Amino acid sequence: EEDLLKIKYDGIRPAPGYPSQPDHTEKTTMWNVIKAKELAGIELSDSLSMMPAASVSALVFAHPESSYFAVGQIGKDQVESYAG
């Protein structure tokens, strides 16, 4: 029997807050660029939770050679440069 819920695809779907995209605040940029609130009615709370709660977000890279990676610990100088 074919599993209709199992989707096969080439690529990756990193999401804000996960190891390959740990900076959860980038979700604000995503929302502004795609106009998520205006076009889909999906809002972000002050803590960047999506409302309604069943909403999901990710960057989608549909290339067969794309792969997940984790970002390591960053240094204080990187934090200061990013925040500046």
C-alpha cells in the first residue's frame, strides 16, 4: 500500500531555532519579506511563536546535493559584530 503522507523530495528544509539556523530572530525577517501576516494571517508573538500554533516555517532548498549542517558555538566578537 502506498503511503500518501510520505513525501519524497530532494533538498533540505532548515527552520529557525534548529541547529542549522539557530538564530530564531531571523523569523521576523522572513515574516516581513513574505508578508505572512497580511497574506496568510499567521502572526508572530513577542517570543516569535507562530499563531495559530499549527503554523510551520522553514527555508526550502530543493537541490539534490543540499545537506543539513550545524552552526558551532560563536564567539563574543561575532555576537558583537552581528548586533552592531
